[in-house]
Amino acid sequence: MIEGALWRKWVFYNIPLILFVFVLLFPFYWMIITTFRPDGELYKPWNASSYQPFWTNNPTLEHIKYLFEETSFARWMFNTMFIAFVSTIISLFCGCSRVMRWPGSTSRGPAAWEP
């Protein structure tokens, strides 16, 4: 009886969970593997005899060097993180104003949100 329960747990819980996690994580694997793939392998036709879509034979850091040295990626990333941080802080204050009264306030949050 215990063996049957263990088998059912694997078939109906663990195997679908493993497949689900694999499907969710595969795009991240694909992004990482193509980051380190040289241009020659990146643009190889899919029907070439030496085509390996899921592995790279000669990993390189050329694309990462190009990203940081030739583009404004570092500045863009800083701007994005700054805006995300500031908007998170602002939304926290707006959300908290609905729940708690700040010293000196007469209402709970902006008047447009009051029912």
C-alpha cells in the first residue's frame, strides 16, 4: 500500500512539478547560453551539421564587453533601478496613507481615493 502511494505521489505531483519548473526555467538557460555564444555559433543555420542549439563549444565574453564598453547600458540600468526604487517608496507611502493616519492629517489618503 505504501509503495502505491509513493508511486502516485511521483506520478501526480513530482513529475508534473519537475516539468513545470523546467519549462519555467528554460528561457533563463537560453538567455545565459546565448550571452556566452560567439557570433559564429549564434548565426549558424539550424540545419548545419555541427549545429548545437543547447550548448556552446567556445564560450566568450565579447558580447558582455561590448554591452558595457560600447553602449550606455550601465547608465540605463542605473536610471531604471533609480526610478523603480523611487516609485516603490512613493507607492508605499500612498498605500500606508490608506491604512494609517499620519500626524497632522485630517483624512485617510488623498481625497480622490476617499469613498
